[in-house]
Amino acid sequence: MLYLYNMYALKKISMIGLALFLCLAVISPAGNNLSAHEGDMRPVKASQYIATLYKQINFNEAEQLDYYVFVNAMTGYMNLKAEHKLSPEKDIITICDYSLSANSKRMWVIDLSAKKVLLNTHVAHGQGTGEEYAKRFSNNEGSHQSSIGFYVTGTTYTGKHGNSMYLHGMDEGYNSAAYKRAIVVHGAGYVSNDFIAGTGRLGRSWGCPAVSTDVSERLIDLTKDGTCLFIYYPEQKYLATSAWLKDVAFKM
């Protein structure tokens, strides 16, 4: 009887240990400080992959992209890829952090296969969105405001700003009218250090993520035809409801 009791007790302890292990397994990976944001409770495999990838990316002389912004961007990227919304030919993601000053280089183009930053540059927000800092966003025609969320890049065309690239908004109610509103990537003279020096802030668009004419050709060539563009802003309603920020179907 004593033997059976000891075996029963050992089994109970083992079950408790297993439960504790499973609980700890969903905590964000060690070594990443998420204290400024909500904890990442996405599936372990996906969060571990994202954490490892972030550590491996060579930022070189580029500004360091915030880890939490990267987690959100990669979550959407992986979900878009799982839904076959992205080109299988390119492992490129473009991330714009609109929580930062427009005077900072807040756009990153990252090659996920090579694990390196290809481009880190200035990007404009809309006139209706704010001055130096972005504050207001809209999906409405005529608002001259930027739209947050996930986009899939389209084909190129030649317009009044020269070579430009269509964008297809993937977040209903947030950027789904982007194509109709002619929200595109293009070069602009008001996106430059000279403009910042003269006015104290970067120039503003009518809602387009406009970039410097010095980098627009390269940027468009790197990202056209089916890559992911994510415009981040800490709007809690969007972060809580976007279909692309749900649990990742990990198929990388």
C-alpha cells in the first residue's frame, strides 16, 4: 500500500510540474524586454521564431527597430503569407513606425532571408495626420490622413511624382480604401534633410508614405509586386482587432 501511495504522489507531482512547464512556455522569449508593452501571448513556436530572427538581423548603421513593432509586423507578415497574399519570390518586409518623429529614419526595408536591413530612411505622413508627429489616421477620401495597418505592394506606374507604386490595404476599415484614394509609394522633394533644416520637420503628403527622391527608385524596385508593408501606430483598438494580428499559423 505504501508503494502504491508513493507512486500516486509521484504521479501528482509530475502532473503539477508539467502544468507549470506549459504555463511558462507561453511567456515571451527570454532576452527581449517587453516591459513597455503588453506581453506577447502568441503561439510559442511563432514567438520564438520572431525573437530569434530579430536577434539575427544585421541593423549595421541603421536605426534599431523597436522589438514590439517588429513582433507585430512579423505576425501580420506570417499571417498574410499563410493566406497566400504575398509573393513567394520575395522575403521582404517594409516597416514604418509612425509613433516616431517624422524627422527620424522611421522606415525599414528588411530582407528576411538574408537577415539584414536593406534600407533605413525617412518617410512622410499625411498633412491631416499631424505635424512632426503623427496623431490622426483615416481611411476616408479627402482626409489627407495616413492609414495604419498592413498593405501588399502592387505594380508600378509613372505619375506626377515619377515612378510610383500602388498599395493594396488589407485592414478593412483602416486602410482598405488605399487603392481608391491613390495612397501610393512615391518620391518627393519635401522628404529630405534640407526640408527638415528649413522648417524644423519633414514635409507631409496627402496620405502617401512618400520617401526621398534619392531612394525612391531603389525602394520601389526592392518592394514592388507582392511584398508586405506595415504602418505601425500604437492605436489599441487596431492592435486588438486587426485580423492579421491574430495567432499565427506557423508555416515558415
